Amino acid sequence: MTPGDEVRLSVPAATSYVGPVRSLAAGLAARLDLDLDHVEDLRLAVSEACAVLLPLAAPDGRLDMTLRVVDAGLEVQLTTTTSAGGVLAEESFAWTVLHALADDVDHDVRDGVASLRLAFRPAPEAAGAGSG
């Protein structure tokens, strides 16, 4: 896999689809230079991102995930169409977990779409492991 590669998944915005979303993200992360701890952090962060976004989803909404390989690791973008007046619950436990697990977290709610972007970079020792 090379920087710029993208994988996209779109599922109904329902908790029963969080497992496949989480598994795809972790599977792709395992193919990159992310160590096992980072892969598990990503898996948990994707679950928590879903916990933040799904309550905002419109009744017939979709949860869309884009996984993007970047030079410094992996970016995960999750979006959903929102019900009227949706606001991200930044005081929630899930929000705290996201900031603890991901290297960067960005969010936005506008024009009826809520999105979260998570960035995961390999640990410095993993990035230089092959250059002994």
C-alpha cells in the first residue's frame, strides 16, 4: 500500500454495523507500519467515533468511512447525514477516548453532515525499525 491509497465503506447508520467498520479499519492498519498496540487503539477509536456519530444519524442515514494511507500513517474519516440540530457531544466519555487514542482528531457538523477525522501515525521506534 502506498500513500494516497483509499478504501471506502458505506453501511447503514446502525450499531449492528460497527463491527465490520471497526474490522476493516483494523485490518488495513495491520498492513501498514502501525504496531499491534496502534492497531488496537485504532480499532477502539473507530468504535468510539461511531458512538459519537451514530446518535446524530438521520433515521435512514448511512455511515461512510474513508481510510486514507498517508506518509505518516493512516487517516480515518467517518461521516453521517444528521437529523435536524445534531451536535457532537464533546463532553462525552467517547470523545475523551478519541483524543487519548488518535494522534489527531478533527470534527465538523455542517449542512446536515457530521464528520470525524482521526489520524494514526506509527510510533517513532516502529518507523525506524528497519534502519538498524
